[in-house]
Amino acid sequence: MTNDGLLGAASDIHLEMERSLERALSSGQNRPDRLPGLQTIFGQLPRVMAEEIGNLSHLPLKVRLLDLFASTIADTCALQPSAFAGVVRAERWRSWLYFIADPAASALFVEVATGCEGIPQGGLPLRTPTRTDANVLRVLFRRVARALSSAFSILVDISFDVGPVVEKIELEPQLTLTSPVIAARLCLDYAGHQGVVTIVIPQAALESVRHLLAGPAATGPTGPAMRSREDPTWTKQLSEEIARSFIELNGVLEERPIALGEVQRFAVGTVVELELTSMSRVRLDADESPLFWCELGKRDNALILRIDDEFDQQRESVDEFYGL
């Protein structure tokens, strides 16, 4: 064996020793079975995920937790061919997470989210994934992020921002292949056809809330929700105040810059041309905050809007969303 070969073998042995050490360390206080609060959070996550994701398709969805375990980046973040991962920022923890959809979950979700009403008995045929698939899967990862935030809310308020969807994970500077993580594998079941989504959380991200996770988590809501059950008068007042609140709702067909000189020439009868087409969508704003993309339609001689998709502040254009 050459010197280069010996060095390479020694490097591989050293890396495996580091990974073994990380596994041993993470099997101590960082084991999920020693964090009852974390077990409670992930115990209710399948129900929340089913609610968040299930309304995106006609097919019924079942979600179940397969396992929750301590591992390392190297053992959890190596993607299979045709698998996708969402790179997720937890700003409050100053850390990154990873959501991974295996090839079966990727293909299933793209199929059902784009209008499929049934899956062939033998499953979906294999095909090469596209950037459009990645864009559709970003919707899945955003719903998983919302569900995870909701599950964590029994102990701590935390939001997760989904960034790029990738086919190969490039680790953030503060992470290495031997970094210890908590991983949860969840099965998505559409009418008997299954795929797996894995949530990977670096253990360093949980340090600030480890004292909460180490204790038993409340099994029900706290704060205003709990108070509303204990105080009927407060509940009635809150409901009445919410019912009397108003926000401005606007549907925006198109926005484009225009010269001030052209505006000065406006008069009664002036025609302003828009560049929208029959495929254009309407942006629905609430109190000047974009919320949804809508389809424009007509019913009983009135124009109507049907909510089609959530508005994403990070999208630069509709064409980019569809991978065009």
C-alpha cells in the first residue's frame, strides 16, 4: 500500500473513532429517553403534521413517529439519490436543522400535492427529480416547520425558517460530520403508500432549552388558551374583541413601476395596460402584508378569489417558484 493509501486509511479510522466517541457521549444525558419533554413534543408531532400537511391533497394522510434517537451528522445527513433536504434556520437557537425526505416521500408528496387522486397499486414509477419537485417539496418542509414549531410551543416559542431545498447537504461552519444530533423519523402514509421524513436537530441547538426538555412537558396548552378554559368571562370578552376587529384585505392583480410623467397625464378615460395573462395570479394582502396567491374566478356575476398557495417572502418571482 502506498503512503497516500496508508494516510487515507488512518484518516478513515480516526474519523470513525471520533464518530464512535460522539455516539458514546450522546448516549448519556443527551439520549431522548432522558429528555421526557422532548419525547412529549415528538409524541404529538405526528398529529400536528397530519393536520398541517393533510389538507394539501385529496388522499387521506396518516403520520406516525417511527423512532427518536441520538446520532451524528454523518449517520443522518447523507442523502440517497432522488432524496431532498430542506435547510432550516432556528434563529432563536442560532442553529441550523435539516428536514430530509427520502425518495419515496419526495415522489409521493409531489404527486399528491399536484392533484393526484390515487396512487397505482404497484407504487409510483421511478423518475429523475427536477427543480420543480424541489420547489413543491419546499411546501412540505414549510408545513413540517410549522408543525414542529407548534409541537415545541408546549415548552418554548421557536420558529423555523425553511431555506433552500438541496440534493446534497453542505454543513454550516459550526457543524462537522461528528456533531451529535437528535433525529426523528416520521412515516407519511398516503393510502398505504409510505415514505419517510427525517428531522435532524443538532444537540448544540437544544442546549438553551435542555433544562425544559429534561423535565416533564405539559400535556395541554398553557397561557391564554388554558386561562380561557378556566375563566368563561375572559373567554367571552376575548371572543367579542376579536370579532369586532377589522383588517384591510386587498387583492393585487399586478404591480409595476411607472414614470411620474405618465401619472401626470392620467385623465378620465385613460387606458392603463397591464402585462398579466390568463395564467396570472392575484396576491392577497391583509393589512398590507402579503399572505396568499389566489386564482381569479367568477360566481353569480361576481368576481371571486380562491386561495391557491401561501405567499413566500423569499420568492423573487412566480416563475422561480415553478422552476421555469
